[in-house]
Amino acid sequence: MKVADRTFPVSEDLWARARRLIPAGTQTLSKGPDQFVRGVTPKYLKRGSGSHVWDVDGNEYIDYPMALGPILLGYDYGPVNEAVIRQIKDGTTFTLMHPLEVEVAELLTSVIPCAEMVRFAKNGADVTSAAVKVARASTGREHIAYCGYHGCQDWYAVTTPRNKGIPAVLKDLMHQFEYNKIDTLEKVFAENPGKIAGVIMEVPGSDPEVDPATGLNFLQRVRDVAHRNGAVFILDEIVTGFRYSIGGAQKYYDVTPDLAAFGKGMANGFAISAIVGKKEFMKELDEVFFSMTYSGDTVGLAATKATINEILTKPVIEHIWEFGARLHSEVNAYASRLGVDFKIFGKPPRGGLMIKNARGEDDLILKSLFLQETVKRGILYGGPVFISFSHSAEDIKKTVEASCEAIEVLKKASESADPATFLEGEPVGVVFRQRN
Ligand SMILES: Cc1ncc(COP(=O)(O)O)c(C=O)c1O
């Protein structure tokens, strides 16, 4: 495959200006330059069409982070954009409520198993935080058991290394448990009797294990342990929603949470999120303070309605599963034939890159090398590997070809005295969002 000679003068100029004006340089940490190989990757994208994006210097790529997940159908996707443009002409936000609030709430309750009532917001963190507040309000307890990533709000961010500016006392309320290890959740309850208000978790790349004794999967067991202890079970579906199935991971894995948080994926890149759940818990939002200027923004609502209509009437979910499976299996088979410890892990609609060194450790130099060799071949990989409805058979073929060539470079580098000498730019930094 041809390795293009790409240059980034416009990107670099923008970045120089951003560093003077914008703390951290970026609005979203996972989109910042240190998550990519500096020197060989553009820093700014300005246009997208289907599964392809163009950087500010005019170079074209097949995209896999897909804006970190929201672009489920594709960039510049006709039916969603047309619905949004029609809505913009009528008005984006008003002095009173808008009918779409009711219509889209009805739509969500018709496709998401746990959704009896709905409230909207803008980011994932808005609604995971609302869910935690509701759990606390309905139980009169304050502590939370958590598993995975849930956004930048204080209650969760206090548990991360980026906890500057957050009262340390909040950390005492948070208790981590591990995916597929039910004893770690049972321990949290045993050590904090009568204190845990809610259990919040996301479903990471791998399947929940099934307990041979009961036939219940991990998510069902978490629900049962939470309920046995009087806690609210919250499923964070920010990533899995509208991706694993139209009803999210809860439908796919047959578990009905008390509350669930949706965001990315529901509006094909327009800003909207939703907390949904059982009426007995959602009713708490009659009194819990959850009110923002743009919660009923009609653009996000119109985009959600059009996106769900596409998922209901076209084989969107089937496509992302099938094309994701093809990408994972062909690239992984080549890596294992070459004896390189490389894997696109996870479920077909939601993957990630795992690259280990000879000591079996995650290796940022080798990961950087893979990102470098693929971006030079026109494939923009990053942390997550998301397939959209617009990724074509030709896209997957080109991506497999480029990935296999990059894996050959990984092999050469791993066998050399110093793999870092193969890098043409600065390696990626530590990924903020932990894999679990
Ligand atoms: C599982 C999960 N929950 C919550 C969030 C927070 O969403 P947002 O960044 O839209 O606030 C994310 C974001 O990546 C996520 O992956």
C-alpha cells in the first residue's frame, strides 16, 4: 500500500495558537495531540463524509475513533442532517417547551427496555451524574460502587489521577469493583453495610461471564447483588447504547437496570444525552435539581429522532457487527500468523487496540508505531475502534491491508535492539481513560 508523504503546516500553526489560548490545548483530552503520534498525525480535522475525514491540510483518512463514538451512521449523513436543517429553520431553542421533548421521550421508551421515563441533557457526564443523584435521593444513602469510566464530574473524577480541584472527601464515598469479579462488589457491600446508594457500571469490550451455577451473566448478578442490598442498579450505556443493539447492552445481555445513561450514538454526533429508567426512580427527578438551558435543545432531539429512525429502518446494527467482526478477525489472524502480540480486542461494534511487548506488557512505543504506520497509509486509528454504518467493504479491505503492513513493521521493531528508533514522531502519552 502506498505510504503518502503528508505534511501538516496548517495543523501546526493552529496548534501553536491554541497553546497560547486554550488550557491543555484541547476541549476533549482524548482528542489532544498526545493521544496520537506527534509529527506524523494531523492535529485538526475539518471535514467528514461517510467514514472518511479530511485534515486542515487536505489529507484524507478512513476514521476509526469516529469522534470517540458518536458518529454511528457516518459523517454528513443525509437523513439526519436534513432533519436538523429543517429544525434549525423552525428554531433551535424556545421560551417554552417543544413537542420533540415528548415525541423523542416516547421513542426512547419504545426501544430501550428499562426506559419508562426520560430526561435529556447534553453530555454523558450530565446523565451519569443525574443517575447517581437519583440513586442517592431515592435511597437516602451517599456511597456509590462503580466500575469503568463515567465522565468528568466531581463525584467520578475524584477517583481518577485528574482530581485536582475536587474536595478529597468525595473520594470516601466511592468504591471501585472489577468487571467479571462479583466478589469485588460483594466485598464493597460487606464493608459498607447500609451505605451504598447505587451501583454504576459500563460494559467494557468483553462479554459478561456467565456463572455456571446459576446461568446468570455478570450484569444480571450485579443487578441481583445491588437489589439484595437495597441499592439502585445503573447501567452506563454512553458507549454501548444504540451500538450493541437498538436497546443497548441491556437488551443484548438481557438485563434491565433501574436507570441507564445514554449519549454517544443516539444522535449521530449532535449533542444530546439522556437518563432513562424505571418510573419509581425517575420520579425523583421531580425534585432532584437537574435543569439546564440546553437540555431541551431541538437540534439534538431532531437528530435523535432521525438517527433512531435510520436504525429502525436500515440494517445499521447488523452492519457494524458484521464489518467490525471482519476487521477484527482478519487483522488479528495476520498478527497471530506473524507471532506479534497485537489485537483489536472487544466486541465488533466497539473495539480497542492492544499491543504488548515481549514481557507481555502494554507497550506505548509499539502502539505509537502502529498508529504511525497506519496513519501514514491513510488510516486514522486512535484509542477506540468504532465502526459506523458508512464504513464500506472497500474501507475495511484498505484498513486490513494497512494494518497488516503496520504489524510487519511492529515485528521488525520488536526484533530490533531499540523499537523506539522506528518512530518518526513523539510517542503517544498514557491513555487517560483506563481499560477494564
Ligand atoms: C462509558 C462512558 N460513560 C460516560 C462518559 C462521559 O461522557 P461525556 O464525555 O459525553 O461526558 C464516557 C465518555 O467517554 C464513557 O465512555
